[in-house]
Amino acid sequence: MELWYAILSVLPFDWAQPGHMYFMKNALLAVLVITPLFGLLSTMVVHSRMSFFSDALGHSAFTGMAIGAICGLNQPMGAAVIFAIVFALLFNLVRRRTALASDTVIGVFSSTAMALGIFLSTMNGRSFTRFNNLLIGDVLSVEPAMIGVLALILLLALGLWALSFNHLMLSSVHPALADSRGIRVFWQETMFSVAIAVVVTLSMTWVGLLVINSLLVLPAAAARNIARNMAQYHLAAVLGSVAAGIAGLMTSYYLSPSAGASITLYLAVWFALTFVIRKR
């Protein structure tokens, strides 16, 4: 981290000067790690028409946090990650074994997970207010150790894309054709769902449960307006996500709104701009 702090010291901002405001420097590094991850995953989320899947995963992660709190864990994040992974596995299993549309299955799981989370968190007269920070998020509270975990996940996601992108894409476009080519569609979908589950769960305390779904939809939605091929699609999604992340963090620092909401609004502006210029 000392190297990162030294690099930032050359920037003409008061918070970038050496010796103070480490929370802002950590938050900027977290944004630079999280936003490319969301931009990358959003391309497959939009392409697979699973835009509300991340929202459902956020609800399951909230339930995991409630379970961890009931069990007396000091850091219930581990329980949230495990519950979200189990949720993703069950979702894929049910989706494969039913004729219902994906959005219907997502709605069933999402509503059930949210109701269970609220039930557990308010059982025996407990107050729900201790979970309010999950709804809005606070990226300024991120710790260096968690940034390292997110950086590792980003590297794993890049490796997954490099090794399995064609299989993932074919599985989402034409599952039957993918099966005929020897691709294990179920495991491809499961691997992708687990990746989203881990990213959403680890990020929701900083981004906020109420807006985290937008970070997995807007980058790719904007990119599809202007991209002419897959390379441009991924590049526009990642760059748009990173730019909105930095702008949202700066807005949060100087004007004090929620960073997650600020990032979402910048992504919405990016989508509007790409929509206007899409025919050009």
C-alpha cells in the first residue's frame, strides 16, 4: 500500500497528500479494482438476460449476513458468501430442471431470500437498523486486506474469461448447440453464477444493496449501444464502469452523497449518451 500512497501523492488533491486521508486512497484503489470486475461481469449478465440475478444474489447475501449475526460471528461476511454461493447453485439447479422462464425463477428465489433475511434479522424483537448500512453502502470504509481479496478475484475473473469465454458465450446464446459440442453448459453457468455471487456479496457493504444490481447492468447496456464487436463491447463496458466509479467517488467525497448512488447516476448518464449517439 505504501507504493500506492506514494503514487497518489503526485496528484493535485488535498486528500492525495502524504500522511493523511488513507481512507480516501484506499477507496480509490477499491474502486479501480471493483469497477473493472463489474464491467466485465456485466457483459455476460446482459448477454444472458440475467439482469435481475445480481439483485436476487444481493438479497441472498443479506440473508447470509443475518444468519452470521444470529450465530454470533464477528465478521458475518463469510456466512454471506457461503449462503450466496449455495443460493446460486440452487438457482442453476432449479432453472435446469423446470420449464419456467429464468426471470420467474429469479423472482421466486429473490422474494424468498429477502423474506427469510427480514424474518431472521427481526426475529425475537431484533432491530433491523443494524443492517441499514448494507442498503446504502460505504466505500470509504474499505480495508486494504479486502482490496487484496478483490484484486485476487479480479485476476481469477480475467483467467476465467481467457479460458472459458467462448464456452460461456455459446452456452448463453445456444445451450443445445453448446451441449452438442461437448460443452458442459450446467457447469459453465454454475461457474459464472458463483463468480457473480462472490463479487456481489463482497461488494455490497461498500456499494449498497439498493444499487448494486445497476453496476451489473448499466455498463454493458451502455456498451451495447455503441459496440460493433465483442472486443469493443467489453472495452466500453469496463472503461465506462471505471470512469463512472472514479467520478462517483470524487462526487461522494466533495458533496457527501452515497458513493454507490453517485456511481449509478454516472452510469445512467453514460447509458443516455451512448443511446443518443448509437446510430452514429
